[in-house]
Amino acid sequence: METAAETSRSAPASPWVDISVPLRDGMVHWPDNPEVRITRSQDLDKGDDANVSDLSFGAHSGTHVDAPVHFVKGAEGVDALSFDRLMGVARVLEIRDARAIQVEELKAHAIQPGERLLFKTANSARRWPSRPFQPDFVYLSLAGARYLAELGVRTVGIDYLSIGSPDEGVPTHRALLDADICIIEGLDLSQVREGTYELVCLPLRIAGGDGAPARAILRAR
């Protein structure tokens, strides 16, 4: 009879799911941030020896990680973030509120200190990466951010370009970053369900960067 350990070794690992959005020319961006421009400076079809792309976009384009220095003067940059904030066990929480992530709903999930939390909201169903900017996106309320800070969570992620609303984005970010909570924004959670996963999210290593685009993947546990 096969032992539990042998069964674990023989069972195939769950497939990785890409939860980052492709960076593409002209894609949606935060209104006052640089536009995303990806063009060919050299092109095989035009007789060049190779394809070479010219990239121009803000540090907070597509799926990206916010560094503390994004809102906190003199704080650490994205290159100084510890790997354990962006790799390890994470929970995807499905948010029912169609306007904002509120404290009452967060309490229902029995959140523990040190958790990595990814919020799947109504934003995912809207296929936001292929649409113009939507000012009515679902966001984390300021009270919700303060609640998570009090709990001492490690990381939060959301399925739109900002964790905070257009009106309260600065204090929401500050409530999280001042509590040493890592922020991942611009996730595509449309293909994952609520549950526990392994997370790998690696931002570009930009020296002192206020943020950086990232590749993020999940695997069910």
C-alpha cells in the first residue's frame, strides 16, 4: 500500500497560472502616468539584422509592485524588497462588495498576521487590461487598509492599477506602506478561484525604484 509520502511524491504538481497582464503598446494606464509605448526600433521585416524593441512606460504600468519610496520620502526602493514578501503562501479572497473592500467583509475571512492576500474583485470580470481606464474600479477602503495594517499582514494585491481609490489613494497607500505591507497592483485574477496558493511575484530590479513591472504566477496548494 502506498504511503502518504509516496502519494505526495507521485502526485503531479498543480500548474502555474500567470496572473500578470501582458504589457502592450497603448494599453490602459493610470491617467497621470506615462503612456505605454512598445515599438520596434529594428525590424527583421524591414531588413534589419534583428528585432529590437523600444520600451517606454511608467514604473507602475500593468502588473507592478509599489515600493515604500513611492509614497514615503527616503524609504526603500523596489530593489530592496525582501523576497519573502513576494514569494510564498498567499490567499486569494473573492470580494463581493462591488464598490470597495470594507472592514466588515475582511473580518469574515479571519485574516492572520503575516499573510499575503490577493483580492479578486468585480474588476476581474470586467477584463480591465483591454478596456480604457475605469474610474469606478473596486478598491481597498482606507478603513480596510488601516485594519490590515493593524493585523500586520505581509502583502496585499489587487486586480486593478491601484489599491486605493482616486480620492483616497494617497492615504490608503500610506496606511499600508507605513506598516511595511508590500503592495502588488494590476493583477489578472480572472482565471483563479478563492483559495490558498503558492505565489511568485518578481519585479524588475530597478535601483531605488518607486515601483516596477512584475511577472506574477500562482499555483494551487
